[in-house]
Amino acid sequence: MPDLDYMTKLLDGAMVEWNPLEDVFDIQAGGDVPKHSLSSVKTEECNIPILSNGIEDKSLYGWTGIAKINIPSLTISARGTIGWTSYRETPFFPIVRLLVLTPKIELNLKYAYYYMKTIENNYNVPQNGIPQLTKPMIKNIGFPIPCPNDSEKSLKIQSEIVRILDNFTELTAELTAELTAELTARKKQYNYYRDQLLTFDESEMEWKPLGEIGDLVRGNGLPKTDFTEHGVPAIHYGQIYTYYGLSTTSTISFVSPETAEKLRKVNTGDVVITNTSENVEDVGKALVYLGEQQAVTGGHATIFKPSKKILGKYFAYFTQTATFEKLKRIYAKGTKVIDVSASDMAKIEIPIPYSNDPEKSLAEQSRIISILDKFDILTNSISEGLPREIELRQKQYEYYRNLLFSFPKETSEGMK
């Protein structure tokens, strides 16, 4: 990897000139959608992508037969994901909320792309009104041109920087792909054994409605505005499918004792189940609460309080199976917002092993939980390790990228 000595040798005493961005690029904003030539799918006539301010694939708005930009360019998101920079090699049609930079001078565009990525989170965007980026806001940003008086040498330096960063990007992508493949394989293995462990011979188990093997209590209240820094542990339904795993001994949110008095109580061993979401997959997510202090929960959640016939964690593992997924969809209501009420949740049947022998049944449930806990720890350790490793690689990449662009900077009047 490069270091400062390497950069010194690369420049070989050459000066670096910082020019206003508008001197290096033509900067233009996207226009209105070409309604007379617009398709939601790619066709023979409409094969030019219409691009908006989204990130990567999400920037594709539609297709047209008109190309407003015909040469390799950079795009910068002006709204939403403000500053996000993309490298565009093929013709496209930019729409509003997207700025386009096309080179005015001889330049390695990939070099320009890598530099603009170093500053994409540093734009000075006014917070009044709708936050947005405009041409006047970026036109005076300084852009580094090494060895400006020797075009051949300048392009050579730019190309070397691009080569290094391209290689680093490729290595990072390969590592991410390997780790992701490993995680996918482990998850498949985990899902297989979980489903096997929760599949019984009909003679050894009985399907019992959830309402017969425990009490279900629908939550109420608890908007996020009720959260406090300290107080009574609180579980918000949205956190169950965005933050927590299968179980937790502590909560990330709290409410005041006064607010807690009005909410449903969650005791150790209880299972909090989500009732509502825009995605049916998120309905029925279960969280076993194992904290010592009594917690509370709110609306869009149901508390399952297990009887002596079932262990809460056994039920929570069953909610992860394809069988439970099919059962809950029978009772799911709504289109934009999906809901399974507490009364309908009570009708969902759960397989209870050795139901006529409570002691043997609980022992078998404990055995299954013990095995699945081990798989869960292994899978989660990889799940947690993957983002951490990717983050470390990304930070390492950003460090070297910034180092490669750490040219001496003399700011001219009027240039940022």
C-alpha cells in the first residue's frame, strides 16, 4: 500500500494546482422526465437509462430513447443521499435532483471520481428548507490537478492513483464476496437443522393453538417520543425486526416510571411478538425477554406469556420456520400495512413434543433450544463479524484513498 514517501516519489517534485470545479467540469442539473419517451422497462426503442438521485441500482428511474449525456461523466446526488457520487461510462438521461459533471479538460475521469468520493460527505448544505445541493454551491470547490503544465506526466500520475485504488476496490470486493458466501452457507445449514429439530413424528407431538398454551396480551401506546435516557426498560415493536436477535437480557430504550405504569408489562421469559408492519415477513417476529428487571412494550406488539407446557425460547425458534410463516399468513390482514391481531395470533398452532408428558416435553424443548442456541451463536458471530470486517476494510480503503489525495493545498481566493 502507498505511503507518503511513495506519493513524494510519484509527484517527483511536480506541483499540484487546485482549480475551481467549474474550470474542470461542465456542471449541469438534470431535467424533467422525457414523458414522450418513457418506459418502466428496457425496450428496443427505450434503452437509455433515466437516472435519479438514488444509490447504485436505486438510481434507475426508467428508460428512454433520448440520451442527454453522451460522454463518460460523474453524477452527484443533489437531494436525499446528498453528495453521493457515481461514475457513468454509458449514455444516460439525468432528471431533477441529480448534478452531472462532464470534463472540460483532458483528465482521467476515474481519478476525478475517486477524488469526489473523498469529499462527498463534506458539502456545506443549508439546513433551512429542503436540504439540497446546487451548482453554485459546488462550482468553487477546489479540484487537484497534479503537474498541470505537463499533460503527459499529469495523466500518468492520475492513472497510477487510479490503478492503486482499482486494485484495492477489487480486493475488498473479493473479500466481501467470500465472507458473504460463508455466511450464506452457515445460515442455510442453521435453517436446515432448525427445521429438522422442529419437525416431529405425528405420534410424538400434538399441535396446540398458542392461546391454549399461554396468555397473549396486546400492547398499547409507546411512541418513540416517550423514550428517556434512563428508567424502565422498554421494547418498541420496530426494534424487534431492526435491532434485536432472538432474545435479549437488556433493552436499548427506556421510559419514565410514570409512562411505564400505562403500558403492558413484560416479565422474564415472556415473548414479545410484532403484530404490524408494512412487510408481512416482519409480522410475527419474536423476542424472548430474559432481563431481570420488568420491562414494558407498546402498540403493534403482543406479549406471549408461556404456561408450564411451553418454553418461550422454543416458541421463538418456531416462529423462524417456514411452517410458522405459512400459518401466520392465514391470519394476516391489510394491504399497505399488514396486521395479525392478538386474537388471531392465539389461533396459530404450535407443535408440542410429548404433550401428554409435561416433564418429558419440557426436557425435549430444552434440548432443542440448547442445540439451536449453539447454531445461533455461530451464525450470529459470522453475521456480526462480516459487517465489522467489511467496515474495517472500507476504513482502510478510505485511509489510503485520502492519503493518495493528500496533496499540498493552497486555497485561492473564492475557492473552497
